[in-house]
Amino acid sequence: MKTAFSILLLWSFTHALSAQSLQETYANDFLIGAAINYRQAEGKDQEAIALISKHFNTITPENMLKWGPVHPEPDEYNFSAADKYVALGEKHDMFIIGHTLVWHQQTPDWVFEDSDGQALDRAALLSRMQDHISKVAGRYSGKINGWDVVNEALNEDGSLRQTKWLDIIGEDYLEKAFTYAQQAAPEAELYYNDYNLWKTEKREGAVRLIKKLQSAGVRIDGIGMQGHYSLEGPSLEEIEASIKAFSSLGIKVMITELDVDVLPRKGSEGADLNQNFETQKKYNPYAEELPEKVQQSLAERYANLFALFYKHKDKIGRITLWGVADHHSWLNNWPMRGRTNYPLLFDRNYQPKPAFDAVVEVK
């Protein structure tokens, strides 16, 4: 016997599936995508899969193709989840993204060490990088349509981040990564992906990086501007300046990892929600539900963002939200454990939010 609550959930889910499709709304403008987690790739979240197939025409793997998960030990590759992710994209005729080949995080220590735990030299690390890219990108050549080849290689001032890749190989590790990716997956588009690219100094650093790759004859097809925004910032003008700057280099611009944080951040980094009640209340103010006023602010923010993206549809190839529904978002536990956030277009019952309606109504 169905309860009133289960009937309400069924109605909500049915309503979500009857809503106007995001991908159809922007079919002539740019691709609309979402990040996919393990449960979705493995077919264990059918509600999410129904929304994915209806509303999105491109997908990005949240974690399953990062070095640590897919290549945890020197002679061990775990392709099971990644294979299912690619199969999901193929089943629904989607533009499939690979994320990511070279990154300073989620890369095991062994990658940079020999069997005695000593740091590799340049030649050995380049060989290890090439082998990894060849096996991972090569496995999905002709299936994955675009790769985030290098992820987050810049500091906030636009200089190269001090990583083991840079320390051991040198500045040309980026050139090598793109070269190896092109060799392994010649049909795939190749991207650089980073956050805070709306900041002037970091934008200028990314421009220098791209020009250097181009001058070296290395193919780079696009840049992913991560959209981890908040209700207050960055400004539309700052985002627009970067869209124009990157487009002027003759590459595609993608808005990647898009979400809008509705919770306070200032002073919260490193704090522990379990310290006391006041800390919880201050930095997790909407533990039960999002107030209507904030819900409307979120809708307005998304409307303004998509209006900007639509304005520059000739420059933007793809917009990817970092998750499907609110409970899938990494922001629920960042920068502190236990926070309840509401950064996406679908709520925890897979119901379209006012922000969803606002995005559709931009057209």
C-alpha cells in the first residue's frame, strides 16, 4: 500500500521528468552536461539516470577517471566503473568527457617514486606519464570525445603551481601531457581545466600557458572555466572578461564544474561543525530546508549566469553542472563536514527548483 509520502515522491519525480528539457532548450546554443558519480555510472541511481538522459547531452566523470581511482598501483588499472560510465554516455548518444589525465591531487605517491621510494628523474616520470595516458586515453580512443588533459596547474597569481610534475619534469610537462594525449586519442578534443579563471592574474596566467602551448605547436582545443560560484560572486563582468580573453585565442570555452554555493564561507575554512551549536548554526544555516528568499536568490543568480552564457553562445561549447541533484554535490561537506547545501538545479527529491525554471526561461 502506497503511503502519502511515497505518492508525493512519485508525483515529484514524474513532474521532474515532464519539465522542459535543458538539452532541448539550448540545443542550438551549447551542450548541457552533468558530472556523474559511481552509483550513476553503475546504474544504481535510476532517478538520477532518468534526469541525466532527459536533460543532459554531455557527461563528465566526477572521480572515476582520475589517476588514483583508475590506476592505484603501478601494475593495476581499475576500468570497471569508467567502462560503465562510457557505456552510459554511448547508450544516450552523449558527448563524453574524460577527467582528468594529469593533476597534482588524487595522484598516488608511487607515481613520482622508484621502487625504493626515491624521487624519479625527468625521463622516468615522463615515461610513466606517457604510459598512463596511453593506456587510459588510448582505451577510450574514439569513445571519449574530449579530455581534461591537465587540471589546475596554476596558482592564483597566474604562475605555475609547484607540483611534483613541475619539480621533476620542468615547465614543459604540460606540453608533454598534451602531446601524449593527442597520440593516444587523436580524435578527442584536448582541454586545460582550472578554477578561479575569472580572476585577472590567473586569467592572464592561463592565457600565457595556452599561447605557449600553441607556439610550441601543441594542440589545445579548449579551456574549462570551472564555475564554482556563490550567490555573491564572481561578478558577471569578471566571468565575461575571461570568456572573451580565452575565445580570442581561437579555442573553445567551456563552463565546467558549475554550481552555486548558497552557504557562508568566510572564516569557515578548517572549522569543525561539531565544535558547538553556534558554529553549526552559523555555517550550516539551512540544515532542514532552503528559505524561499534564498531559493529566489539562487534562481536569479542562475538566470543571470545563463543569460551571460547565452549572450556568448558563439564562444561557449559546453556548460557542465557539477552533479545532478543537490544531495550529489561535494559542497555538502566542504569546507566543513556535515553542511547541507543547495547548489544545483534539482533538489534532493530530483524535483526541478526555481533555479531550473529560471535557466529554462532565459531563452
